[in-house]
Amino acid sequence: MGKRPEITTDKDVQKKMVDTGQNIANQIKRGDNPAITLPVRNLNNVYFDKESKTIKLGDKTSQRQFLNIAHVRKFMQTTLVANEVNKVLAEKATVSIRDLYYAMKHTIPGTQEESFSGQEESDPLIEDLEAALDLLRENMNLIATPKGRIAGNLQVKDGKDIIDATKMGSSGWAIPSNVEPEKIEIKNVDAEYILFIEKFAVWNRFNEDAFWKKNKCLIVTSNGQPARAERRLVQRLQVEHGIPTYCLMDADPWGMYIYSVIKQGSISLSYSEDRLANPTSKYIGLTISDVEKFKIPKEVTIKLNQGDLARIKQMKDYEWFKKKEWQQELDLMKEKGFKLELEALSRKRIRFITEEYVPQKIKNNDFLP
Amino acid sequence: MGKRPEITTDKDVQKKMVDTGQNIANQIKRGDNPAITLPVRNLNNVYFDKESKTIKLGDKTSQRQFLNIAHVRKFMQTTLVANEVNKVLAEKATVSIRDLYYAMKHTIPGTQEESFSGQEESDPLIEDLEAALDLLRENMNLIATPKGRIAGNLQVKDGKDIIDATKMGSSGWAIPSNVEPEKIEIKNVDAEYILFIEKFAVWNRFNEDAFWKKNKCLIVTSNGQPARAERRLVQRLQVEHGIPTYCLMDADPWGMYIYSVIKQGSISLSYSEDRLANPTSKYIGLTISDVEKFKIPKEVTIKLNQGDLARIKQMKDYEWFKKKEWQQELDLMKEKGFKLELEALSRKRIRFITEEYVPQKIKNNDFLP
């Protein structure tokens, strides 16, 4: 079932970096003003694509020119980034974007000028190269700190090691920072769905209760706002193996927004959402209407604050929250004036969430879109 | 080599909770004013113990009385916590302190009074019970979100699963939130030392370079300020298997303070430091004198800010930083006016830290105490 993963080798990526430099060298030899063409990465060039149902970057581009006083520093820095990425790949190393910044930081010979004054100058240029060259930063061997865990009937190959996520005890398999098909091969998976859980403590409840075994699913936690790796892994399991994702979040604007990032992506990563967003995801809970449906005592709800109310208003205007079910849910939250955390279900009883709440929701197909 | 781990069973802990309640019931039957005796957990009762070389709680105690208007709410809440912990243990579940708070939150029948108005009311009472009953919170099946990773020749048993930290690929074994001997059995370990690394990205460098294999060690990262589990695991490896810890931190007041917490403990956890602190730990780096010793370009150092300078002054006054090597190091930092991050070593070359810096430090026995 599904699609075979596309492999992007280190050599492919190195070629893109070298071509970028070669292209500039050719422009210089021809006597042209050297320039790099980059997609525009601001809000004016980001849109919700109704066909793929994900956030996408539009096709506006701009030129970064060497012979332009407003561009020249960034032009120089962009070539330094491409050069350093090429070196990292040649060394077969993966590094953080902070390592990359330090590796490039130097005083330009014969001047008092620093190549970069801070990491805030190098990070956006990495994103420029990702967008311009149609690469994920993981393809460039750049990694972020991963936070996710997974348990269930999934076996992967990571380097020479075979890891079995049914045998990872109480902590689960720590999702690596780079889960690209070149690094992580999905050897086998047998699951009807993925339960994507916002909070570690709640994931722990599902793991301890062997929910994944009894219900033939995978349980994942992002431990808060998901890092790229958790989103990418879940997307691969959907695309390559047809496994749908159900999201279990706090019933508050922040939990619901995290869901929307998992499903259709974020504005800031619009240029990579074709490989991160997971548009068939569904929202299993919590919802505000659960309070009546499951007779949850009002004492464990939390009064909305001004920040929540402002966020609800913003979210109602996002195109991807325009579906009537979401408009109703957000209106109900405002009307009732409260939000609710996953841990609040412990007030019913410790195993209410694993033995009643989620099973009943799945049985009744009780999702938000 | 070393000591066998002490096992604290769930039944032992339940007995302590029930005894606490029974004791109160007996006082009531006798017509006494019911009271609970608790260690004083403020700065006046915390000291640095020169014999064990750890931070400890002194022997001052206070009474929490039922018939005292200033105590009665906390008295009631303390009994609720003991009762709920007993329930969690009876259910053979582990939960977060947030779950515990929600499970206890209710309106007291016949009143408008809430049992707890927020989690800030229940957390200190958990600490009171830990200190009074000589328990770690993990013994009460209360867990925090873990962040640590470990790789190297270590095999553990977690429930029915045997986990081999030589075969955990790029992400390492995720250190569970509860590493008490009742939960995690150390089946086998073969390592000359533990390299405790502050930052994940740096740990990743050591893991990718198979440093643990080439150098017969374990590599651990706490991913910032260590959670309890990483400290406890490293302490168990020291106490039960005689494996020393070398700490690799940023050369700044915060990195150095994290080291001191690993070594002698923290004031806020003084009541548990006999099972968390690891007083034989050594500081391998970074140091300010490394900049000259290893010819690190000045460009990658960072100017100290006012917060750093204030922190240096505070740290110089802590009893556990009074050793002359630390006084010299802190003076040198102030004199030079800069700090340095681990990632800055990438400026030398990507593998400088794994191939030159740490091996040379170990070879020359070049540690701070």
C-alpha cells in the first residue's frame, strides 16, 4: 500500500550546493552582476492550497544580487551557507544550525567585518536554500533537537540497528531528529491508526496501559508543539503505508492549533509542507462538548483568559478553520468560557482516557475534521 | 563492584501513606489535635555536608496542625495527597503531578470551597511527603517529562523488555522518567566512564562518531538542565557499578552550575540529594583557559552580560565552588570578559570535539574538581 519513499542522497544535495556556486562563478566569468534567485518567503506568497489541503508557498521569486548594496552582505552569507553545507555533507556528519553558524563565523581577511554577527543572520538563509533548492534541511544534514516518542508495532532500520517499537519499555522509541528515508527505513508496520498525543504524561498513560497492543495502533507524542521529525515520520507512515492519524490535544486554542499544524502545516514552514503536512489527520479530542457528553466535572475546566479569546477570534478567520464543525466548536468554547486539559480526565479516574474516552470516540467515529 | 540497589516496593510506599493516615486517625480517637510532623524545607535547614560532599536537608522539623487556622487547609490537602498517592499505587499506574492535582480537585461537599485552587498548592505537599517519608517521588509513581538520551555498552531491563543501548541508532535510548531499581534493572554495563553532555546537538556528534564504542564509555545528554531521571541513572551507575562521570558543559555560569547540580545537588531538592547527587563527578570542560590551550578563535567567544557577571559573583560565594581551581576559573572568566559554547568548537572543525578536545583532556587528566 502507498508510495515508495523518494531517496535524496548526500551526493544529490552536494550537487545542488556546488551548482549554486558554479552558477555564480559562471555569471562572474560572463561579466554579469552575480545573482541568486530565491522564492519569496513572506505572508504575501503563502496560501492554503485547496487541492492538496495544505499550506503552500506561491511562485513569486526575488533576486539576491552581489552588486547591490542592500543585498551584498546576504549574498556573501548565502554562498557561505551553501559552501558549509557542502562541507558537512562531504564529512558525512549531521550538525545543528548552531554548529553551522559557528563553523562559518569568522573575520573576513583584510577587514574588520564579521561574516555573521549572530545566528539570526544564518538561520533564514538556510530556509532560503531549502525553499530555492526544494530540499528539507534534514537533506542538508541539519538537525533540530527531537522530543518525540513512539510505541507500537513498528520496526525500523536506523544505520545498522533494527529498532522494534514494541520492545522499548516505558520510554518508547525516541524519534530521531532525522527520519528521512535515507536515514530511517520503515521495515515493517502493522497499525490501523496513529494516535498523536500532545503531552508526554498522557502518552505515558497510553503506553503503560499497552493501549497500542490492545487497539492495534501506534502512539506518538510530540511533547508539546511538534518538532519537524515527528510530523515527517507520521506523514511518511500515511503516504507510504496509508495509516491515518488521530490527534489528541488539550481543548484549548493552542492544542487545536497544534492539530492544524499537523494537518495542513504552518505558515513559517510553508515551503516544506508538501513533506511535513498530513492532511488526512482527524481531531479526536478533547472538545468543549466532551464536558457534557462525558459528564466531566466543571471544577476541572479552566476559565478562558484574554489571550485565549483573542486567539479564538484569529483562528476563526483562518481558512483552514472555516469548516462548520470547527466554527461551531470555537463558538462553543467562547460561549461556555472555559478550556480543558487532557490531564483533567484523571478527575473521572486514572484510566478513563484509555479505557473509555478514546475507545468510545473511535467506536462512534466522533471526530472533528 | 559497588552496592546492590535498594528496592522500594509499591507496598512499602502504600504502607507509609496508610500509616500517615492511621496516625492521624489515632490522634483523633485520642482526642488530640491531629498533626503531621514535617521536615523544614527552607534555606535555613539546608547545608553542604562535607562528609558526603552533597547538599543535604537538616533535622529541623515543624508541625502541621488541624486545629490551627493557618494550617488547616494545608493539613487537609496533605491528607488528600497521601490518599491519592495510595490510590495511584493501588492502581499500579504512574501519573504526572498535574494528573494528581486534577484527580484531587473537587468542591468539598456542603461547601463552596475547592480542595485545591491550583497545582501550585499540591506540588509542595508532594515534596513535603517525599522529605517526611524518605521517599523519592518516583517511589510514589509520580513522574516528570524526561528529556535524556544515552548510548554505549549498557543493557537494561524495563518491564519485560531488554534494551541494549549499543543498538539504539541515531537517537539513543530515551531515559525513562522513572529509573528506580524497581522499574529499571541494570543487567550489564561495560564502561570506563560516563560523558555527561549538556546539549543534545553535541551528544549527537559523539553518538554519530561512535565515540562510546571507540572509547569504551557511555554518553548521556540531559538536553539542558537535567531532569531527575538522568541524575538518578548516572548516580546508580556510580554507586552500583563504580563508573565515574565527566561533565561536558558550556563555559558559562549556567553550564558550570548545571555541573554543580549533577555533582553535589541543588538546594530545592536537598531532601533527595542522597539519591540524586553524584559527588565523584569531574568537570572536563569547556573552560575559559581552553581558548588559549586549544587556540580557539576569539570570534566565537561571547561577551559576558550583566546577568553572567552577577551569577559569577554569586557562584564564587557558594561553599561548593570554594575550591581554588573553581575560584581561579571564575576569576579568569570575569577577567577575560567572555564565555564560550560547546558548538563554538565546530569553528575548529566538525569533529574537533570528538577527535581532539575530549580525548586530550582525558589523556592529560585535565579536569576541574
